[in-house]
Amino acid sequence: MSSALPTHSAVYEKLHHKSQGSWTKQVYVPIPGAQNRRLRILAPNMPSWRQIQGKLPKPMGRKRTLLLICFACTAMVMTVMLFSKKVGTPEWPDAWPGDPPTLVFRREDLQNIFRWEIASGHYPSRRSIPKMIGLTEPPFNPALPAKQRNLPPSRYRPPPTLVTPNTDTDTLGVGSKRVYLDIQSFPPSVAYPPRPVPGSVADMDLVMKHCDFSENKYVRDCLEVLRLGGGLDNGQRSRRGKMDDWKYIYMEEANGTIQIPTSTEEEEDEYPYPVRRPLAPDEIDAEEDPDAGLTKKRGVDWDPQLTLPPPIQHTPSAALPTPCDPDNPRLFHMFWTGPFTDKPYLALLSFLYTQNTGIHLDDWPETATVCRPEFWLWINPGPAAAATTTSALSDMFEQLKISPWAAPFLHPRFKDVIKFKLWNTTEQLDGVSEIKDEWRILQDSLFNSGGYVISVKHEEESSGNETSTKKTDDDLINRTGSTSASAYDRLSVILSDMARFVLCHRFGGIYLDADTILLRDWEELWGWKGAFAYRWSRLEKYNTAVLRMNRGSALGSFLFRTALKNGLDFHPMTVSRYIADAYLDGLLLRLPDALFDSAWLNTEYYQRDRPPQPYFTEFADFFDTPQQNSAAPQALGFNGFFKGAYSYHFHNFWWKPFDLIRNWPDLGSKFAVGERMARAALAGKNLTFNAALAEDDEELVEEETVASDKRDLDWASVMKRTFESYIRGERPNMYGEWVKFP
């Protein structure tokens, strides 16, 4: 069952498998005309072929060259014959290349989705709306500054058609003026970068300009723009000259309520933003198909027209009565299943080290000008397929209390910024209005990854004569957490694919995979109100390891209704198809992976001629830094780790400790109980919480010396120790702020 998952599944991506057998190997061949790109092909693995040749009789061995040529020709012929056959299911005609279509909404619904998102300020971009959406009138965009445009009056323009216009459609900015910021540290405070300006916004159009892999932009260059434009250089700039082109962070001026202009036919000659009259019924060609060019999902009817709430009023942060926008809550979401380990532990520490949580203050001031973010860690207490019990919430907190890795975050100092939430699949799906009345039809196939369904049956439904299969299935279904590459909790990964969309649509905010650590303040990302994920390495697909969506948005409604008609499949590759089939790419921006996953391209043999710092050729380098590069972690520290990126995604490795030598929470005397329990467990002792509470450190732990530590520390160890030393009060955070405990 586990081996039948599709090859593009997130399970395999996170395992970082090498897709090569013993008789073949991957070879990367330069592509003419495509700088720094490689074509990946399978070639014979010569050591394996030599083993065969060595076993051949001598006369045969002398003809090995001819035999290899014959074998290669035969393989090519068989390959051509194989792919010339109809390998898909018979219901899909050959005229539809690739994956079958997923679209269930008509063009009118897609237009309404675009209009709603734009009117709500969720499209602060100058990107054009695809012509296939069919908008014949440029919509007013309150998230873009007003800009004069000289358009000819409507009588000089060809009339719109019912199907689609001839070109893409631009939105018309009617919003506040943007002031781009020069963010720097000034003497004498130059040791640490300044916090981002409250309410600032990242211009994603400029980020794409400097970072888009499709435009041959390097991750290294992107990170330089991000750190200089974000003021992370701490006044240590080596560049000279004006850097206005690298200023990607701006503030919207407060200009009160935005007034959407209107016009009449007589005013069109004077007003640069004409409003085109809708076509009269007798002007519409009845033979034109309003959905021409759209390919509906086979075998289903068009979904009923979406009923959307009124658009949200876009208000610049400077005009808000409070620092926090109620329509844009600053919530980080993370999903976790199984025993609490060092992975969510480090994610939470990185949140405290980088975000403006206020733990460096005695109390959060009522007059604060900053919106305080929160981190909601959603915990599924048992196996992903198990039902939630009535005592699940209390049991969850009891387990957190005795967990060495989780207990520190129950300290009162963190109660306002870190909150543990109980995940209940039934409750969460019932909370999504778009699917609450229909999702139970698919309850036996909820674990759907890339179209492959892992069926979860009740014990009484299982066949008694399939003992070995049942044992394997039970191991997969009852697994909690991943202890190795072979014992991987696949159901939890699949459940998390759906959970991230549920949480963002219900509550708003940003979802982070648990194999993520934060590297800088996300203030300007919160300011950009559009939805986003990031690019799947070299592919023009989404990776939803980071996902931003607005609460109750039209885009969210589209995704849930579409997913319902496609088996509730939320695998990122499938979501990429939902978005592409509907031409809604602009509403879920595909940000460059340099912002959140800076090593990914290097691990796939791209941009190795000019890699970023640090240079990882595989994700395992984070945990086991190669010896020739092992001086960098200690010499450069946190500031030398993909500086400029917002986060780092280490792609799984749940079973790999961050710090093998000190594999326990090292947070100082305030959290000594958890440390004692973890140390005792490593020593093979079973120390209960109450016993650890009464233990004396001197009796339990031998005196440590620096000689017992690992000589060359890996990047993962350095990052863990950096975050822990901040909580111990031995160093400030990345912005020079010292933690305070009451």
C-alpha cells in the first residue's frame, strides 16, 4: 500500500528519494540555450553492467560491446512501443493530454471570484488578469495606487464579446499612494537590524522581478535583494550607488475611505477609466458559448453558482483604528501528529527568536503600534485515521505537560503567543460551509494523495484470511509519527495536506509545515494581503509547505468546492491543477522558493555555479554538514544561514535529531525538569515528571566539558543552540532584544 503512492507525492518529495535503480543512474545533461538548467535522463549504471560482463563466458565477453548496443536498441524500441499505447483509462480521450481536467465552475463564477478578491484588496499586484477569465471591463483595484491611463473612449474600441476579450485585462488602481522604504540601521545601533516598520507591505511584483526562477534569476541574487531591501545588512553594506530598484517594502498612505470612481458615457472622453456598459440582450450572439475555451471535469455537472459574501473593505494599515486588522489575523498554523519531538520544538523556538512577540518587554503595552502574531499548533493526538475521544483535549494537555520538548511552551510567559489546539477532523470539516453537508460521502476516502486513496476500513470490515496484509495496513493506519524512512507516517502527511486549507479558510493566517524554521520577521508578508504558496523547485507548480489564504475568501470557496468534486484531494500537485484549469494563478501567487526553501534548486542540480550560502547539495547537509564545509556553521552562525530568506524548509528528516550530542531541550534552570527527563531517557532511565521535579541536576548529570562535544558542529546543531541560548538569556534575538521573564 505504501509503495503505491504516486511518484510526485509529497511523501516521496519529503523523503528525498533518489529515483534510480541499481542498473540505472540519473545523469544531468546541459540544455543548449537554457543557462544553468539540466535535463535529467536515466543512463546505464556502468558498474552494474560490468558485473554482468564479468560473469559472461570469455567469448561472450569479447562481444560485450555489440551486445550492449543490441540491448540499448531493444530497450529504445520497447519504450516507444510502450508509450505509443493508450496507458490511461479508456474514459479519457487522447485529445486531452496529461492529467484529466478538474474544472467544475463556469466562466461567470471565475469572473465573480476574481472581482471579489480584487475588490477585497487581495490582489495588490499589477499582473494582468488572463484573457480566458473573460473580463471585458477593467475592475477597480483598491490595493493598487491610482495611476493615470489614457484609454480611448468606448466608441473607438471594439465591443466586448460574450466569450473572451482579445487580450489580458489590467486592473485599475484606485488605492493609496505607496511610499517605498529605505530600511537601514544607523549609528550607534548598527549591531542588529531594525524591526520592520509596523504595517509595511512587501511588493511581490518587485520580488518576482528579482527572484523568479522562470526568468533565470539566481537564489543567491534574490537573497541579497531581500536582505538589503529589508535592512538585514545591519549597516554593513558593501554595495555602492542608489538602491531604489531593490526597495521592495512600502507603506500605504492613509487617505481615508477609497472612493471608487463612476462615469457616464458623456464623461468617458474626459475620465481615463471608462466603465463599459453591459451588452443589451439583442446584442448578444445566441450562438456564442459563454464557457468556450474552458474544459469541464468529465462526468460531473457544473457546480451551482457560488454565493459570495460582500467584498471586504480594503483599508491601509495607517488608517486602521488598531494595529491589528480584524480581517487579516496574524496567525501561524502548524499541524502535528504523534509524540512531540524536537521538530515542532525548534519551529516554536524560531518563532520566538524572529517574530515580534513582545517577550522582550515586561508587558505588552495597550498603546502598542505593532500587531502581535500568534502561533497556533494544532495537534492530532492519535493516529490520523482515529476518532477523537471526549477526553482528548485534557489528555492532550496532560501529554504536553510531561513532554520534555513541549512543556517549556506551557510557561505563562508564552501563553499569549503560543497556543496548543486540538485537531478534530469531523469538527473542522463541519466548520467549512462549502462542504459541510457533503464531505461525509467521501469519509471512507479522505486520505487521498495525488489521486491515490488509502482506504481506512473498520476492523469488522477487514477480511480474516488476509492476515499479513491486515498487519501491514494496521501498521500504516495506527502509526503516529515517523521514526525512519521506512516507518513513515503517510496518513498524517496526507491529512496535513487538507488541514492547511481548512485552517486558513476557517481562521485566516499562514500555514507552515512542521519541518520549517523561521529566519526573519514576517511583518511585510502579513501586510501583503494576497494569497500565496511557493514554487515547487524547477516546476511551475505549488508547494504548500507555506500557505497564506484569507479567511472565508472566494478563492477558498472555489478550492473546497473543486476539491469536493475531485475526491477531496489537496495534494499540492492536484491543487496546482485546480488553479491552472481555472486560470486563477494570479489569486494564489506562486512565490519563488528562494524565500522559503533556498536550498531546493541546488539539491536538484540547478544553479550550482553560483549557489547561495550555505551550499547544500542535499537536504541531509543541514543535519550532517559535509566536513569540507563544516567550519561555516560555527564561524557564521545564524546570520550566515540563507540570510534574507523568510524561512527554511528542511524537507522531512523527522527521525534525525537536530543536535545528536545534546539531544534534549537545553533551556536553562527555568525549564530544568524537561531537560532532566530527556537526559534520563537518553541514558536508558525512565524518569517520571514528579521524580524529575525532585531530582537535583548535580546528582543526575555528570559535569560536562567542551571536549565531550562534537568538534565540527552541523548547521542544525548551531541553529538549535542559538535559539536555546536566547531563551536562557545568554544572547539577544536577531533584532538585539533580550527575553524577559516575570
